[in-house]
Amino acid sequence: MVKYEVTVYTGDRVNATTLNSVHIKLVGTDGESDRTRLRSFVIFRGSVSTWTVSCPNSLGELVLIELDKKDVLPLPDDDWFPNKVEVKSPERDVYTFPIYSWISERKTHRYMEGKGSLICVFDETNSLGQYAREQELSQRSKDYEWELYHPGLPYTMKSDGPLSLPDEVKFSFTKAAQFAFTAAVGLAKLKLKGLAHNQENWENLDKINDVLQNKDTPLSDYVQEHWTEDGFFAYQFLNGVNPTLIRRCKTLPENFPVTYEMVSIPNGSSLSKELKEGNIYLCDYKNLDSTPANTIEGMQQFLTAPLVLLHKRPDDKLMPIAIQLKQNPAEDNPIFLPSDSPHDWLTAKIFVRSADFAEHQINAHLLRTHLLAEVFAVSLLRNLPMVHPLYKLLIPHTRYTLQINELARTQLIGPTGVFTLFAASGGEALTKILARSLSSITFRSLCIADDIVDRDLQDVPNFYYRDDGLQLWNIMSKFVQGVIRYYYKSDDEIQRDSELQTWIKDILEYGFLSQPQTGIPQSFTIVPELVKFVTMVMFTCSCQHAAVNNGQYDYGGWMPNTPATLQRRPPTEKGTTSEATVLETLPPINVTVQGIATVWLLSKESSDFIPLGHYPEDHYTEETPRQLQRDFQAKLDVLSNAINNRNEGLEIPYTYLDPKKVENSVAI
């Protein structure tokens, strides 16, 4: 008779304790144990408990374990959350079986030994291991089905709402208790509830300040003080919540007929000279063109598709020099200039900032982080088993994404969602902008280094999103490369990994609608190609989301800087604006406070926030990838210190890509 020492680690989370009877079976290359009860009345949360499983003979190399539980009358059936099981064999070998999921049903759950395993090099003579791998993916393909949300948009996970999601992808008890994804909660917490039904316009901007008193952040205070200034208006294109639109302009678009006589360039230079020298930049909101603006509470709203021209002055400061509010030149579509009346110029900038709200929320934020992260997560869960090295690498970057997106579809962009009810780009406009944005996505635009080159922004000064993002990408890429090269010994193994190839095939088909012009790989053939794609997935689900999400209240808490909707048509001629028309253009009181409450919620950090590079769940059992994780975290710490040191000398600190403030996943 031989004995196996079985140690069970139960998660230290609310409701992880079980009163049920738990059984285990050990399965090895030379046999299997009897189904053995782990004798204990209670397995407590956070506990580490050890039992003995006896067998007539050695089981050889352990391949998997089977766990099941059932209630013991009169005690009720309950859920249990084991982190992992370790088994020490009579030969003194230690086998680790990562679990990190809820066990709730009265059925057998199989978990494979934790060493990373590729299907192309898996021991096919091990029929039990092969069967477990196939059964795991078969069940996952049922749990995580694709569903068409709307024609022309990425597919989503099929679900009947947040509560119907599989337990392992739901919010923790802590997250669920703290998080309420409704503007009503935000209104109550910000003490704005009494204004939620006030449809009057603001009498003056000071009234907005009175409402927001003691609800601000240091940066939102700065925004309130400087939002009308041209320098700050331009700064936001580089380091605000939407740093993905601006690009260098060498030739003016045909539909933006700015002339030399119109613009004033310092030091006697000319527009043509500045274009040639690379000092002119363009923001083009063409994605919003011909979009049917929403109707809010019976009133037609207005959304424009501006073009904005900016100039980098000799002192390296970026300044706006011309704004056209609609795409097609016409007599009723004037080009506004800083030399126009203050209210004309401010009105033009307000329309740009409102357009930026739509472009940011729908394209840069919703589509390019939330919806793509969901595609990456669903494809991962459907196609890669827990023992696959890329599952282990990427699963931490999917945490909470499926539930947060379900909540967004019901409470943000659904028929009664805040965005639908209170944003000019909500409702019919939303799906039109999303489809147009998806058709313009390229793989290069999702890779920050390529995107910066394609927008020709390598040397624009004071571009902290670029500086921090490129360093994060490089650190992340080296980590990913180390992990992938540890498991894939050759390009041939990548080509023969059928699970990996199905993963990318699903992403291309359901995420990018099989559009070849995107440049998304149709398959993987070489190691560098896989490294780059996996880095993009990790970066999108963590860093890119942080860059476009975390500053929403900073820049949007002061509504005039980022209005979600506008009530008046854009001016069709100069000299027709005033302080009164500006106030009539801005959203009314109730729409303002709904928007403020929403961006406050979307910017709020959860208490169970997991920063980039931290892996509380030990999915890897081998020392090499675990060391690579530690090295990754150490490099992120060095970068965080460098960013903080730089920020001490900045008038506006750029914190959104500080690794300590970047969440591992799209979780908010």
C-alpha cells in the first residue's frame, strides 16, 4: 500500500467555505485511486488542509484529479472555491493542480496537472489526459457561446444577463457589494439626486461649480480653471482620455480649406512652411459624419464631425489654429479661428469637445478596449484549456470583463441606459458609429508602437501617453516573449498547435468579422508573430483601457469641457454667439448631473483592484514562468518610480499609465 499526501488550498474569499462532503480521485499514467472522501466537517475559506489517499500501487506520473462534492443532510448544498490541490507522491514528487473556480454542482470536475502543455506535443498515449482536455473545451464551448449583438459589430458572449454568467467569470462578493453600475447610485453618492429631474438650462457656469463643490479631484479643479484656454484644449489630444486621434498633417485634407491668410503663425512663418516642417497636426472626427443625433426627452440634440488643425509652436506648445465643425466645406460651415470673437471660438471648441466625447466613448473606449477584450476572453475560454500556456498567461487579463460588459449593455448602452437616454451619440447613432469604427480598425492601430509611427507622432513633445505606453509595451513584450519561447521550442510547434490556431481563427471571425484588411493574423506561423499578437491582447486589456478610462472624471467631471450632448445647432455663420447661446447649447441640469454621476462611477477604483503584473492566482507551476512574472513586476515597479519622478515636475501629472494604477483587466 502506498500513500499520497493531498493538500487542498481553499480561496480566502467570501462564501468560499463548504459544509459539503468533498471527494477526490487521483489519476496517473499507471492507474487511478479510489474515489476518496476528504474527511472534514467543514473546509473553511483561506484554509490549507492535508489528507492521505491510499492506493495498492503507485499510480505513476499523476495526470489529473477528479473532485466532486455533495451535501450532507441536513446541511444545505453550497458552493466551494478551491484555489489549488497539491499532491505529494510516494516518490516525493509534488504535483500541482490549479483550480481557481467555484464548484457548485453535484458533478465530477476534472483538473489537469498544472505544467503548461501544448496539444501538439501532448503525450497522445495518455488517453485520460486527452479526454479531460477535450471534455473541458466541450463544456466551455457550451458555457461561452458567441452571439450577434448587432450587424457590423463584434460578437459578444451569449447571456441572459450578469447573473446567468458562469460563476468563475462573475464579480467577487466584494466587487459585487461595492459596485453598482447605475447613474442613480452615482447621483445619490454625489448628492446630486435632487437635480436628476431638473430640465432647466444652467443660468451661468458658476451654478455648475456650486453643484460640484467638494466632488472634485485635483485635476478636475484644474480643468474647471483652464478649460477655455487654447493650450489646454490642445493638450488633451495628447494626454487626455482620447490620445488616439491626433496625427501629424503634411497635406491639408481637401475638405478642410484652411488658407495662409486665415491662420496666424508666430515668428513670421507660414502655414505651408509649417506643414513641410512637420509642425501641423490634425484631428478628424470623420467617424461621426452623417450620424443621426439622439433625441433626449423629446428634444433633438446635435453632434458634429469636426476637423481641428493644431500647430506646434517654437516653444513646443501645441495650439489650435482652425476648426471646421462639419466635414463638407460650405458657406454655412465656416472655419473658426482663434482671431474670431471669444464666444464664436469657444462655441467651436465646445462642439469639438462634445464630438470627442462620442469618439472617445464609442471607439477608443467601448470598441477598442471593452468589446475587443470580450472577444479575446470568450475565444480564450472556448478554445484553450487551463493547461495551455497562453490560457495561464492571459486568463488574469480577462477578470470581470464579461460581467462588466453585460452590465454596460444593459445599464449604459441598452434601451434604458444612461448613454442611450442622455448622450447625443446614444441610440441609433451608437451602432452606426461602432460599425464604422470597426471597419477602420487595423492590427497596427492596436499596437501602440505601430500606431505612433502611422500617426507620425514619434517626436511630438510632451506626449506622455506615448512615452509611458511604449515603455509598458516593451516591458510586456519581453515578458510575453520569455513565456512563449519557454513553451514553444520551434515555429513548427506553433503551426501544429490546433488549439492556438482555433483561438486566433475565432478572434478574426467573431471579433473582426473576417475582414482581411484589418491585418489580424488568420493563423500563427512564427514565434515573433505570436509574441506581438499576445502582447497586443495583454496591452489592450490592461494599459490601453487604463489610458482611456481612468481619467473620465478628471476631464469630464467639469461638464463644459466634455459635454455628452449639445442642444443647439452648430453656428452657421460667425458673430452669432454670446454667453447666452453658450449656456443654451450646453446640456441642461438633469443631463449634466446624469453624465457626471456616470463618469464618476466609471473612474472609481474597486477595493479588489489588481494592478498590472500582479498574479494572486498561481496558474503557472514551473519555476521559469514564475520567475518571468517576478521579473516583469520588478521592471514595472522601476517604471512606476520613473513616472512618479517625472510627474513631480509637470503642471499636469500624467498618471494613467503608471503600472500601479493600471488594472490587469477591463474590470470597470
